[in-house]
Amino acid sequence: MIDVTNLTQPRKMTRSDLRQVVELHAVCFPDYFLSGLGNRVLRDVYSYALDDPQSAAAILEVEATARIVGLAVGTFDPKFQPTVFRSYLVDFMWGFVRGLYTSDAVRKGAVRRLWDMKWAVKSLIDGLVRRKGLAKDISPKKNTYACLLVNAVHPEWRGWRNSERFLKHFTDWIFQMGATGIWGTVYPENLAALILYKRLRWNIKKTSDRGVIVWLNREEVRS
């Protein structure tokens, strides 16, 4: 019997991975709001994560074919989302308008996400004011707690402990960067993800009908 775990290898994401990363995101999150904004917006988000010194991005690759079957992004920046919105505001606005006509996920999430758009416009104004020298630099400081923004493995590759190995690799990398802990959010209906976090001894707390927080402190990691 072939040991499938030896066929995949985690590594840092590079710019040459972006096409496959965008395609994988769409496969793993077909009904999510961000996916409904289109491939250009997805590419913007992952490009920003690659360029941001406060963020980390990794992929899980099938070594024999160079196929990307897993992706993960984490950040120390509490203002990651509004900063991305500000940096690619035109793309986000266009993706939102287009998504209202083409994506159920965007239509269903439009009301909830109006706050995000307000956040984006405010961030844009703040950025313009800073460039004109009318306000002090309010760029975010580096925290010691990281946020897990994305964690996904292709449905066809979620067996053979690939998901566990990949998440553990990424968590170890975040801790090596100086994080004292890492946290993320999961939809309650995503039972596979919740089982994964429980198996890796993450803390899990349901905060609402639509949200579950998962987190792991560095001192809780067992060798």
C-alpha cells in the first residue's frame, strides 16, 4: 500500500502559485462571499498576503505533479482585511457589484457585508489623509497573537492525515515567527473542520449560531 502522506509536501507560497491557489480556493469555498467576488479579488487577497511582512502563506503540494492541494494564510495584522480592501478597492467594488448579479453567496451576504464596505471606504480615506501628511502614522503594530485567515485542503486530499499534517506545519511556522497563540473562526456546520481542530487539541467555543472560535496557545502544544 502506498503511503500517500509522502506524496505531499508543505512549503511557503510563492507568486508563481497564485493561479493554482485561486482555483483551489474556489473549489474549497464555493459558497463563500469572497469566492463570489471573483478570481481577480481572490488573487488580490493572496498577493497581498505574500507581500505583507506581517502575514504568512503556505501551500500543500503533490511533489510528483506540483499540484497544489492545500493552502493556509495567517496574519499578525488585526487590520488585514480593511487594508486589503483599501489596497484593491476598485477590484473589490467591481467584484461586489458583479457578484450581486452572478453569485448567490454575494447576494445572501450583501447586507451583512455592507459593514465591510464601510470599513473599506474608511480605510481608503485614512490612507489618503496620511499620504497628504494630515494625520499621524496609524499603521498597525505587530501583535503576538496571529489570526488564521484561511486553512483548506482539496476535498480529494483530505484523507491520509494530510489536513492534520498541513495545519500542524503551518501552526509551527506561525509560532516560530513569534506568535504566542493563533485563532480562527469556523462555521458551525463545518463539522469536518471542527473535528480536525479537536483532533489537534485546539480550543473550541461557539459564540453564535453562525460562528465558532478556535484557538491554540503556544504553551499548549505538546511535543
